[in-house]
Amino acid sequence: MRNITAAATTAVETPSPDAAVEVRGICKMYADMEALRSIDLDFPAGKLTTLLGPSGCGKTTLLKIIAGLIPATSGEVRVNGVAVTGPGPERAFVFQDFALMPWATVMRNVAFGLELKGMGKAERQAIARKYIAEVGLSGFEEKYPHELSGGMRQRVGLARAFAVNADVLLLDEPFSAVDEQNRRKFQEDLLRLVDLEKKTFIFVTHSIEEAVYCSDRIVILSRRPGRVAQIIEPEIDRTASPDAIRRDQGYLDTVEEIWQGLKRYVD
Amino acid sequence: MTIFGYRVPMMASLLAWCVIWEIVGQMGVSFLIPPLSDVLVAAFSLVQTGTWQAAALTTLNSFVIGMALAIVVGVMLGLLMGRFPVADNLFGIWVNIFVSAPLSALVPVLMILFGMGETTVVVTVFLFAVWIIVLDTRAGIQAVPRSLEEMGRSYGAGGLRLYTKIILLAALPEILAGIRLGMVRGVKGVVIGQLLVSIIGYGELFELYSRNFDMENFWALTIILFAVAMGLSALIENIEKRVEYYAGVR
């Protein structure tokens, strides 16, 4: 485990060439409430970085600012070197509550991003079918969201994000509305997909175990106003089986260390 | 419904009331209530007359135009009010006043404004139907989950496409409920409009039969009108059922 100290983050980081997403001096005010205070972060390409923190620390706000869904009060987000002014095709979002269109089939939901890009029906359905298979939902193409379980719905959300072939995937607590057993399976599947797709993942969660299990890099935000408190790079051998990882001493130590750091924010 | 363990079909109660009507009619309690069988015979011959067909056509014409306007204006205004607080503040009070106001009282004023013809009837239908459509559309738009809208935006649906591909579809259950309620009110509007003002179409026939105490034809007219109103409502309800699952899932 490598622990990058909080002190390092107060100085402006020099842009690293392999950063897919650069966050520079992001502040966010909601009326009188300061949600985020001068966030400087680099998200390395091809890695899974987790934003972790107590509830209300602004981690989802930061993710939505990166997505271009809400404007920052000040500061700048650059994706592949280009400043973000709104949502863009190089970023795809996975929502906490799935955000599937209830009137559309799994197929249409997954192909929706491609449909909006103006891609022809046969072409986009072929791509959608591939990703529906990849998330393990083959055979459910013509089902509607209300016919699926929570876990299956989020798989649709994940397939939709993969289908648009974005460089950066933004996941906002994707498994929090999924039951525990499904969540574990999901985390394992996600790691397999991270390995397979070679994309940059930014993942928001409030589960320490989930963060340590899935991440190459964990950014811990402090309580409101959100600031970068600590960056941790868990060095866990991911070639081991999921069950071995969960019993690994390094894994358990990292979980414990993060908990010790976060404990003071819990009332 | 079950009685003494037997399943009784839904329409059975209607049948029972029909039998009661027939008996009361046959007993000759009042000339206002002729036997149902006579009314049905009258209805059968009534629909074959040119007078009825012309009246029905006039009425249908006013109703369809008024309803179409009410749906277009109602959905657009409801959309504006649901999306923009400024519009909500500006129109909210008026919509709430008009939705509960006794609009029949306004009809004579409309007659002065729009004359004795069909225009007044169209306006009456519009005024009866539009407000509930506005209110229901507004409620539906406000119930659209934020995340669904964000989903649309983040996958590239900006501007108009956000409305046509996400927001209006997500609000469809409430919009349909509003249209169904609006249609029922619109049927009232068309008859009241024709009766009070123009004395044309269906209203003219109502006036004619009730003045001459021609109760068979009067009731025949009423039954046909009720059947049409209920049929329309059932039709929309049927479409509503198909999209009912929306509300639960989104």
C-alpha cells in the first residue's frame, strides 16, 4: 500500500501525461453552503479511481461536475486535455438509481446513447447485443426494466455506458441500490470489465470495502466542505481469486487504515 | 363480485338497474320515465334520422377541435409550469381558479365574445377540458426523476430532444390521466355550450325533445351521449393501463 499524503495535494499537481481527467481548483457553492473547496486531482488513464468519503462530502457533486451535468463555481475539469463545458461523448455515466427508461426494452436502453448519436438501428443493436452479453444479460434483450431485478437493472445501466465507447466511465454509487450478494458478484464482474475494457473509471462509493476491493487508487474526501484528505493506492494482487483478495492481509489493513481515518467524520 | 359464492360479471349490476327501470316504466309511475324498451326502440330509430346524424356530426366536430386545442395547449402549459418556476408562479393561480370554477356561468360571456356559432362551443369545450390537463401534466413533469433527465443529457440529448425522448415520455402516465379527465369534462362542455348558447347540434335536440316532453327520444339521446363519454374514457384508460408500470419503476 502506498499512501500519498494529504499535504501533497495542497500544492497544485503538475499535470501528468497519463492523466485522462484533470481536476484543477474545483470549488462548488450551493447558495451559502460550500460543497467542495479547491479540489486538485489527476485521474490516471486506464485505472479505477474511487472517490470515498462521509455522506455529504460532495463526492457525487464532484463526479457530476466531471460529467458536465452541474457547473462548478470555479476551477476547471479537463478530459484528455480538453476543458469540460457540458456532457460529452468521451464520458459515460452510470447512475445510482439506474435511470433506465421504463418505456424502453433492455435493448433500446442499452443502445440509447448510440441512438442519440444518430447511429443506424442494425449497427447500434449489434453493439448493444455485445455489451448485453458482456454484462451477463443475454436473453433479456426484449424485457422491460420493470421485469428485471435491481441487480439486473444496474447491469443494463453498465452496458449502456460501455456501449457508447467512452474513454471515461463515471459510476455514482452504482451498487448501493443492489442487495449484498449481488453487489459482491457485481464488484467481481466490474473488475473483469475494467481489465477487459481498458478505460478510465471514476467510481463513487461510501463503502470502504468496496473501494479497497475495486480500486487502483482511492481519493478520500473530508467532510463538508469537501477537500482531498488523503490518497491511497492499495497494492493488492488482483490476479488472486476474489475470495483470496477479501482475506488478504494487505486488503484488510487498508480497510482498517481508511476506517481509522474516516472515523472522526462519523457522528 | 360474488354473491352467494357465484361469480357475477361486472355488467350484472347495470342489467339489474335496467330491469328496475323497465318495471318502473311499465308501471307508468310518471310520464318522465318511459319503459327502457321504448327508449331503446326510440334510440334505434333516432340514430337513423338525418336530424340526429347532422346534430351528432356538428357536436363531434366542435368536441374534437376543442379537445385537440385543449390537449395541445394543456400539455404545453403544464410542461412550462412543471419545468419553470416563473411560469408556475405566473399561471398557477389562474389554473387553480379555473379548474374549480363553475365555467357554465362564463358561457354567456363567451357568446358575446365569439358569437352564436360553433366557435363558442369549441371555446367552451376547450375551457372545460384544458385546466385539468394542465394540472396533471405539470404533476407528471415534476415527477420525472432528476436522474432520468441527467441520463438524457449525459448521453447526448440536449434541447428539444430531451423533451421528446425523455421528459414527455416519462410524464406520459399523468398526461394521459389528465387527458382522460379532460375528455369527460369536454363532453359536458360541448353539451352545455350547445344548450346554453347556440342551440345547435346535440343541444338543439335536447331542447326540442325536453320542451315537447318527448321522453323516449330525450332518454335515448342521453343514453347515447353517456355511452360515448364512457367509451372515450374507457379507451384512454386502456392506453393508461399499458403505461401504468412507468410510475412504479421510474
